[in-house]
Amino acid sequence: MSKRLFNFCAGPAALPEAVLQQAREELLDWQGKGLSVMEMSHRSDEFVGIAERAEQDLRDLLAIPNNYKVLFLQGGASQQFAQIPLNLLPEGGRADYIDTGIWSAKAIEEASRFGNVHVAASAKGHDYFAIPGQNDWQLSGDAAYVHYTPNETIGGLEFNWVPEVSAPLVADMSSNILSRPLDVSKFGLIYAGAQKNIGPSGLVVVIVREDLLGRARASCPTMLDYAVAAKNGSMYNTPPTFAWYLSGLIFQWLKQQGGLEGMKRVNDAKQRKLYAAIDASGLYSNPINVADRSWMNVPFRLADDRLDKPFLAGAEERGLLNLKGHRSVGGMRASIYNAVPEAAVDALVAYMAEFEKQHG
Ligand code: PMP
């Protein structure tokens, strides 16, 4: 029996053990059909059933209104940085973007290749430690859409509010989708790379309001046109079937956990414990404005970065994996997505206290 350790990776991230067990049980012979999901035609009744159930479960979890399409696409969240303007930004048009960190910056850079991008607000003035309030945003009157990044995976900055804008609101929820309930009706389009709270990498989920379909530029590649994907049930070509299936198992697991209200309770408890431990210590610190702290990605530094290596080595010895911060910022980062149990946070907090006693 292999021993599964506590994995704090930012993505691809921990998956629920129960889901992996089920996938293992079904791997060679899916429900007595004599073949694995990976070997099925995506057009078979079996796979279409798997795909439809996954979509319905996601709709149930997020209470997605009927006038939204759910698309299971490829190319990761990064491809959406281009796909969104190709579909929603007319030639010569303008889009507003909110800059709160590294992922918003990437979205801005890519969209700038396709049109006029107006950065309506930036956290730069706060050294990316706080989110500018909406009163300080300079939105354009004529924006085709407003794009923001509700959770900055690297910086550890998360909106705990939804912007009120008149243009369609577009959100990169790669690292916080499904972490708590959400009012989908406030958004024109939501997208999320799967490899944090949804499932394995190779899949990106797009939830798009129907009236935003059919606006793609004439030059938009067929494969990137949301309307084509929607019309073909996300099967214009061969989709990433196994990732889709596994994501469906995660959605079932989430329902068993009490849905997103259940996840919210656990995620809130996890983040409270971890930030409390950081704030109470003299060795660890997190610079983010308290109201804007991410529930999913908790970066922290040690007072002396010469302690980083011994901290990480000790963590690994105790089975606490992938706590090293992003290469661009250094320090530590604990990603505590849905599938990271509260026991993992308890173990981390205990280790942090023990390490501080020795080195503080
Ligand atoms: N946006 C956010 C907020 C992310 O965290 C990531 C990945 N860490 C991306 C976009 C890029 O995702 P992908 O690797 O799926 O392109």
C-alpha cells in the first residue's frame, strides 16, 4: 500500500483520495463494459452519459442558470487569455482589465495582441498586497467586457466580493472555483483550468452566458469559437475524455461533501487556522491585506530566508509536500484547495510551531 502524503501543490494539485480509488477500481473495466474510459469513443453512449452527468453535477453545484452553456475545453486557462478576446472583443473594440497580480498581467498581455486593453484598476499601487476597491476603478463606458482574476494563485490575493459592472463580467476562477458558493448570474463568462479544484490538467471549464455566443471574429479559429463548442457539446473534436470523466467524479465527491456550502465551511476553517498561525508567530509572515487574503493559496515568508531550506526539508520529512513558494516570489506557499483536508492544515500548523521553537 502506498502512503499518500499531504500535498500543498498549487497545481496540478491534490485530488480526493476517494476519487482516485474509484478511478483505480474502474480503470481497467468501467462499470462492466470491458474497457476503460480512456479507450471509449467519445461519441459512445457510455461516454456521452459520463459527460452529461459531469455537466449536470457541475450545474447543480454552482446552480448555473439555464441561459448559460458549460463547455469542457482544452488549452488550459492560458488559452482562454486569447480565446476570450477572439470571441468577445470586436476588431477595434476595447476591453477593461483589472490587474491584481501575475495571472491578471498574463491575461492583459495576451488580450493586448487582439485589441485595445484598458487597465481600469491595478493593485500595483499597493505593491500587489491589496485589491483596489471598486470606487477606485476607472471603467470605460464602452468596454466589450470587464476581466478580472478573483484569486491570484501566486500572490495569494482573493476578491471576497463580486464587482458590479454594466459590461459582461469575465472571471479567471482557475484557483478558486468550487471553493464556496457563487452567484453565476453576475457573470458573463467564467473560466477555470481544471488542475486545482476541478480535476486533472488538460481540461478547462468555461461557463458562458448564451447571448455572448456567436460573436467571434471572422478570423477566430474554429476550434476557439465558443459557439462551435457549444453547438457540438464540447465535442467538435476529441475532448480530453479521461480528464472530463475524472472531473465528473470530483463533482460527485463535492456533492457528497455537502456541496459548496460544505466546502465553504471546511475551507473557511482551514484558512482561519493557517493565517492565525502565521499572524501569531514571530517567524512567519503574510503581507496581504487581511480582507483580501486568499482562502486557497497562502504564501508566507520566514523572517530569515536562510531558514527556507531547512524548513522545506523538515516539512518533507513529515510528509508535507510542495510548500516551496512560486519561483517568482520565493518564500513558501501552501495551496489548500478543496481536496486538501483540514488534517493537512493541522499537520502544517503543528510543524510550523515546532520549527519556530527550534529556530525562532
Ligand atoms: N490563471 C490562474 C489564476 C492560474 O492559477 C493559472 C495556473 N496556475 C493559470 C491561469 C494558467 O493555467 P493553465 O496552466 O491551465 O494555462
